[in-house]
Amino acid sequence: MSSEPITDLRAWLREQLLEHVPAGWDITPGLPEKLGKLSRTTVYLEYTTFDPTDLPPGHVSAGVDLLVASRLEDMTKGENDVDDAVLDLVLALDQIIDTHPVLSWRGEPATKEQLGAGPNLCWRIKVAAIASLTRPTPTPDPVPGTPEE
Amino acid sequence: MAEIAAAPVFVKMPVQIGSNGQTAHIRSATLTPSTRVERYTDVGGNDHVVGADTVAWQLALDAIQDHATATGLQRFMLSNIGVELSCTATVPGGSYAFKIIGSPLPAGGTGGSLATGTMTYEAFDVVFTAAGS
């Protein structure tokens, strides 16, 4: 398979994850500016590195951190909950990586942390995805004076 | 001149040795081709370079040491020393079929480290088939 355009990468990864994680999870590209109360198990997809090393021109290895967070704010309950959730996420990623050779583990151990220093615990898992450095064809600007549809 | 787009991927090459898939036993597998060029000078004193029409292949395996699984890679190799084994290595876009001569992988190593071993086999009758062909 071909690599995804860099601009579509997180949306593609989100689509793949939705097929494999338990129903009802929320998967969000990027962390919101202000974290509110979580209503469900949430996975945030965060870009962390871009590395063209060893790749042919026009491609980059994008490091994506997946933060899977428990909705529970109680430390003990939240820890048990997020430990179950991370196993679901690891199994989902294993299936996706098996099917799509443009995705790989980054070779760094997953770590547990507090999401945005708040009360929710999360696991941070690091993956890498080969993406092509292309942009979608730009939509031409509307001619001035033309009413918007 | 057409500029050909590329589809780079991370290494994914499940390996079948004999009739069983042994991918779970193998950390790294590389099929390496090599060819040679022959140079000679004819009786007229002209130099010639001729590319050999055959390619020699080697299969390098870095595998875990699993002596407990009866049908695992090491036990299979120990039971098939000197035997011609048919293999398949599947890559995104196709697969390589080839043969090797059975030979066991290393045993032991530094205490406390992960038990693994590397071995290089001569691979022959190598044929690549593109996916869907």
C-alpha cells in the first residue's frame, strides 16, 4: 500500500483505530487547548516527531503519540480502567500494523502519566507512520463578489 | 521521462520454512542478492566487462532460541539438517519462493540476555512473484 499524505495521516489513523477499539471510545486528533471532563475513554493522537532519515525524497516518518485516557478521575479506579484500555489499544495497534506496513511501533516503551497534569491517567504509546509529503489540491479562492454557497 | 512514485514501507516479511510459518520465531530476516562482474581482455587487447547472468542469494536470520516448541524453527532445523527446505518470504507487493539447506541456529549466549541467534543460509532457486500475478 502507498503511504498516506501527511495532511491526512491522523484522520487515516483515527479511521483505522475506530475499526478495532471497543465501541464508544472517542478518538481525537490532537490535544484540546483546555481539557474538560471526559465522558468516555479517549485516545488523543499527537504528532511528536518528523524524520526523513533513510526515506526516499518526498516522504517522512511521522512520530505519533497515542494517549489513551480513562474517563475516571479517581486515581485507583482510573488506574485499573486505563490499564484495561491500554491493552485494548495495544491489541488494536497490533492488528493495524499487521495489515499496514506504513505503520510501526517506535521501539520506545509505553509510559503511564497524568493527562495534561490533570486527574485523568493515560498511557502514552509511540508509533511511527510513513507519510508522503503531499498536499491536497487547493480549492481555488472564490471570485470576489461571488455569493458563497 | 516519467518520474516514478515510490511506496516506502516498514519491513514486514513473514517467512515460511518447510510447511510452517516461522515468523513468530524470527526477529529479522534478510534475503541478500549478490552478483559479480567478469572482466577479461581479448586477444586483440580489448577490455571487456561482462555481467554474470546469475544472482547468488543468502538468507540471514536473527531468531529467538526456542528449543521447547516441537515444531518451532530450531527444533525443525535440528530435525532437517542437510535437507532441502522450500521457503516463502512474503513482502508488501509480492513474495519470494526459494530453497535453503536445513541447518540449526546457535544455542546459548551471554547469561541474562534474551536468547537469540543468527544464521546465514545459502538461498537458491529464488523466484519473485508479484502480488496478483
